[in-house]
Amino acid sequence: MPRIDQSVDVAIIGAGPAGLTAAYLLTKQGYSVTVIEKDPVYVGGISRTVELNGFRFDIGGHRFFSKSQEVVDLWNEILPDDFIQRPRMSRIYYEGKFYSYPLRAFEALGNLGLWRSTLCMASFAKAKLFPRRNVRSFQDWTVNAFGHKLFSIFFKTYTEKVWGMPCDEMSADWAAQRIKGLSLWGAVVDGLKRSLGLNRKPNDGMATKTLLESFRYPRLGPGMMWEAARDFVVAGGNQVLMAHRFKQLSQDQGSGRWRMVAQGPEGEVIVNAGHVISSAPMRELAGRIHPLPATLGHAMELKYRDFLTVALMVKGEDIFPDNWIYIHDSKVQVGRIQNFRSWSPEMVPDPALACVGLEYFCFEGDGLWSSSDADLVELAKKEMAILGLCNPDDVVGGAVVRQEKAYPVYDDDYAANVLAMRTELQRLYPTLHLVGRNGMHRYNNQDHAMMTAMLTVRNIAAGEQLYDIWSVNEDAEYHEAGEEGQDVAGQRAALASERQVPGRLKAA
């Protein structure tokens, strides 16, 4: 039989960055909170750190970098003593050669060759002179921004691996959100300065961080942050219920309070709450609200992309120094490869071994997702050999970590479906709050997901919607440009696109 677990101020679905940020801040302010999380072991969602025999795996790779000083301050508050500074190094693998990212102009010129480089610049010039007028798809947007030649080299193959669909079927919104503000000319100029050693400030000798060159990182991986947040919530007298799957949500029409049902190891748990904060995928939430408003049926059409990481332990020194390498090669299925020691030396316990993570993008239930762990390890070994990165005979161990609903898909219909659900929920249920990447079906970074939770807590405390969380990350510049924690409030007139914290909807 179901049992009443407790009556609380706020029930939270999901113990990822958004859910735990909300729980942490609400606990600080004295609210009673219950968080449910379906994972039996790990908090942090896609930002968790999986541990196996002392090896630690970051699911997707998480740089701790934000232009929002409020987010940086909260990171420091939750995890004051365990950050390390790490160099940012990423490269692109294309036709057997590596391209530094950010660009190094002379290296790129040498790799591509003079003729192909000339074609790239001519294609870019053509795109600027004769842009596509009806910009509907990712391909349209990217060709207009960089030219068709660069699109085909540095965007098409990798992007189609990630999303499992042709670039001309993806919404232009994804490109506009993720790479807005990154111009080809700016990247070339910055690359020339890097190549010639001219990207240093004359007054202090420090490199101008036109693009992100370093970042902070928890020494035991990003899960360390969210384990600390969970511990604070529990120490404050609140609950984080692990291995509890969200089952149903309904609102009492008389009191306005919520009845949330979760399925746990010992049966159903019922939580009564004044507010609900959901970081569950929008499609999942829509399917569990009872009764289901008619217009929420649109959310059932939202799609998600899943991925899995195959970690290989390899004899010898680190195979490459990068945090990760993007694989723009159609001969292999792997999309990106991490070097876990480059994130933190403490992620790899044995100095005689390297540990890399091959990331495969897939749909839950397809051939890759359904393959056995042993077959996936063999596939990863084979593809490392094809890429010339390691000898399969040097691999001494492997592990597989699956991540469902890692990325909300931006197809032609997603925006209308999200808007329909958002509008209906705001009209019917002002005490139901959507936060985070999947909760809002928006490809937010970790800091943006946290900001949606921070503003939601402010709205709950105020008893009204002072802030529009849907404007978080709506007008941000390229997400790897700028300075950490820069105070953009005073620069808003000149740098409006860097605003991280939306202004109030209502005067105080």
C-alpha cells in the first residue's frame, strides 16, 4: 500500500545540477524539501561521476566555467576546498590530422593545405555575399556563418553523429544557441595571435582569454560537487530519496497542494507539497500529470538523444594530452574521446595506465544502446586502432556507462511543442516549476541549469514570478568565450548579449 512519506514545502523531481541547486538553496532558507532521484547510487544526473575500481568517469565532460558570478560563488560555497585549475585543450581529428581548438592559423593552414584553405575562405566569402535567406535548419545557419566548405569539414560529420539526423533536418535554434557569437573572422584573428604569440596583455603578461583557455574542476570529478550539495540538504533535515522513480503528479483543486507519487524499492511513496520543481524530461512530466490537460499531448512528441561512454584502461602513458578530441571521421562511430587524467590526475589511480572514454551517440534501444558491454569494449578497441590512437593489445580493461536522454533534440517541431506545454502549465499550475536541461527541453550548460533553479527559488520565496527563467541562456554569447565570473551587469548597455541573469518581471 502507498504510504505518506511527509508533507513538505517543496518536492523536487531529479537530483541533477538544477534539482540539487534548488534543494540546497531552499534548505539554506529553512524550507522543508524532498528530492526524488531514480538512480540508486549517484546524484548529479549527467554531471555525476561514476567510480569503478578507483577509476572515475565524467559522463560527457564538464568544465566548471561560468560568466555568472552568482554561479561561481555558489560553486565555491558548495565545494570550497576541492577545485583544481586545469588547462583547456581540445582538438578536432579530421582525415588523420589534429586541429587545435581554438584555432592555430598556421597549423590549420598546414593541415588543410593552401588549396583547401583557399577554398574555405572563398566559400566563406560567398556565404557572406550570397547568404541563404530562409534560415530554417542547422545547415542553413552554419553555412551562412562559416561557408559550405568549413561546414562540411568541421560541422557536418560530428553533428550528424551527435544528433542522429541530417543537418538540414535540425532546427537552426541549436546552432544559434550553442555557437552564436563565434565568428570565423574573429577565430582566424585570434588564431593568428596565438600562432605568433601576440595574444598577451602588455601590462601583465597574461593571455587574453578570447576563448576559454583554462577552467576549474573538482579534483574527483563533477559528481563531487553534487554529492556535497546532497549532503548539505540531508544535514539540514531534508530528504534525497535514491532509487525512487517519478510515477504520478496531481494537484488538489481545493488546497492547491501537490500529490507526488514515486516508486521506490519498498513500494510507493507519496509526498504532499506546496510547490513542485521538475527537472524530469518534459515528455516524462507530461505523461505523468493527472489528469492530463489536452494541450500537453504535444510534449509527447519531444525527442531525446542518448549516449554511452566506453572507458578503456590502456597500458602506458596518456595517449593524448587533450581533455577530449572531437572525431570528424565517418569511418568510425565514436564521436568524441576523453582523456580522464587530463580532467584531473586523481581520476586515474594507476600511473602505469591511461584511461580514455569513447563517447557514442545513439537512441535508447537502437543497435549501439542494446549491444553488450563486452561488444562495446571490442568496438572501442577496434576504433582506437583505426584512428591510430592505441594498440588494442595494450587495453587491459573496459567499462560501459549509459546515459539516457542526454540531449533534448531540436527538430522542426520542438519549439512549438515546448511552447504549448510551457504556456499551458504556466496557466494551469503556477506552483509547478520547470528547470534544467531536460526539464525545459533546452540544451543548457551546467551553469545555466543551475541559474534556472536559483531564479525559481527566488520566485518561490517571493510568492510570485519575479524572474522569467526561460530567458536564461536565451541571449548568451558563445559559451566558451569571455572571462569567468565577469560582472556583466555594469556592461549591459554595451554587451547585452552576455547577460546571464534575467531582469525582474515586476518591480520589487
